[in-house]
Amino acid sequence: MPESPEPATLDSIDPLTAAVPAAELVAALKTAGQTVATAESLTAGLLAATIAGIPGASAVLRGGLIVYATDLKQALAGVSADTLAADGPVAATTAEQLAVGARTRCGADWGIGLTGVAGPEPQDGRPVGTVFLGVAGPDNTEVVRLNLSGARWTIRVGAVRAAVTELTRSLRGG
């Protein structure tokens, strides 16, 4: 049986936090004395895991909802049945309600909702790389549409990077 790498080697490698400016987000949340929660579809918990990879994240990360299945978007995150029926699971309105649901259901100051198509096939008429990012804060909710390219992993990490960047910008009043 091959030897395992030394624990120090494993502990020093975090490909998620190396690819995403999550340390900036955690620092900004700490400075503001605020918290965040996620409701993730296409990223399936990758955003929460990335934030949790930063030392001290427990002070700012409340939790997250993995709502990969459409019915769980409604059951866990509170996306309305009417929205899902009219707009579908990959839509700006769905991302908005995911963000609000994460914020309210986890008792956080900020909620992030991510839904989209990572591929390899289009979904519900949406091309691969279509991502909707919702950010719900104390005063308002914004939705950004992203058009990402690449393989599934690239699209998912790109969505996480965009979410971290957008929330950091919002925290800084941008």
C-alpha cells in the first residue's frame, strides 16, 4: 500500500481557497460583524466549503442548503412553487429566492443563492454555463447573470468565485 502524504502537506493544500478570494470575504464579514449562509444548486455546497476553508470562518458562516433537486429548492429554501413552475429552476427569480431563503432560514445577515447549468447538456432551454447568482443583504437583493465557459468544474468554481467576489463588493458598499 502506498504511503500517505505527510499531514502537513495535506493541510497546506486547499485548491478551493487558492482559486477563490474567500479570505477577503471572511475578513470583510468579520470587520462588518456580519454572517452569511448559502443555498446552492449547481455548486452543491462548494461555496460553503470554500468559505469554511478559511481559518476563522466559523465566526461568519452560518450554514448552507444544498438544493440540487428542484423540489428541495421549494422545500428547504422556500422558492415558491409559482416561480419554479413559471421560470424554472435556473432563473433570476429562483436565484433571488434562494438567496433570501438562505438568509432567513439560516438566520444570517447575508444569503447567497446559486443556480445554473454546469453541463455537459443544456437544461430547460438554458445553455451550459448559464448561472444566476443572488445576493440577499440586510437592505436589498441583487441578482447577477453569469455566462461561464469550460468544463463542469471550471463553471462551478467560476460561480463560487463570482459569488465570493460579489458579496465582498456588496459588503464594501460597491
